[in-house]
Amino acid sequence: MTVYDLTDVARLRLEDISFFGLLLLIATLGIRFLWNNLTKDFIRLPRLSFLKALSLTVLLSLFMLLILVMISGAREIMTPGAWHRQSSHYRPNDIGNDEERQESIESLRTALMQYAHSHYGHFPPHDYVTEIPAKIWEAPDSTGTRYIYVGGLMLNQTNVLLVCEPQHFGDERLVLFADGKIQKLKTVDIYRLMGAQEQP
């Protein structure tokens, strides 16, 4: 005897559809009940049949979905990098606490110093060299955003910015100088240093 059964994926999809269908039915009955009770006090309001209540519920649901999508989009535009997309929604891009941030940039400093000492004082030309694992270049946020790196510098250059945290870490970010010093600077000061370094 042949037995036909749904696959696990199809069964899960059917359960999801059934659940949301049940919620839609309950919401429709609730809106119809509230609306028809309201017509007792406001005579001019028409009574709702089940189909009309269902249509109103679907329209309200679509409107609420549109509002949520607009909020998610505005949230991403207003704070670039502070949120990351996961499936159909956005989650905050956690940047970790001060201790985690300090430990992370210190690990990168150690790797960069070791590289420079073994390459006659030259830092890596870019942040994709095979001698330094890719994980070390990642800042301690939930998505592993890479540090901003200025390549082609020499060891022990004073007041020369080598590495800084990504922009979404806030107005005050940890930076690493070519002489190994780690300091917290405001974004405007970071841009000023980078601009001065780019000048011939």
C-alpha cells in the first residue's frame, strides 16, 4: 500500500500557513464584533458582514506591514551600519563593551607589530595579507565588520593613524597609531588625521 506524506519543509510551511490563517480568522471575528457593537452607538455606521470584516482586516494588516517596513528602512538610513539584515528583518549590530573593543584592537596591534618586525619595519600593504588571519581584522560587533586600515606605513611613525574602528562604533572610536599607541578619538579628529596623512 502506497502512503503519501509531506516533506518536512512542506509540513512546516503548511503549519505556518495554518497558524497565520487562524490568526487572520480570529482577528476578523474580533474586528467584526467590535465594529458591529460600535454601530449600536453610531447609527450611521454600516454593519459588517464576515467578508467585509475579512477585507478590512487584510487591508489593516497590509497597512501595518507597510509601516513596519518603512520604520526598518528609516532605521537603516538614519544609522548606517548600526543595523544588519537577517532574513526578512533587521537586528542591531552590537559593538561589544569597552573591554572587548580594547582586547580586539590590542590583538590586531600584536599581529601588526609582529608583521612589521619580520618585514623590516613595514606594515602590511593591505588588510588581506595571508600572514594575518582574517578574523583578527574583524571588529567586535555582531557582524564582524572589518577595521579601517591604512596600508603602506612604517613602524614607529609618530601621530600617524594606522587602524581605527568602523564608523558605526559611535562618535568616539578606538584608533591604533603606527608607533603602537592605542587611543580613543572623535570621528572629526580621525578624519583630520587621515586627511593630513593623504597630503603629500
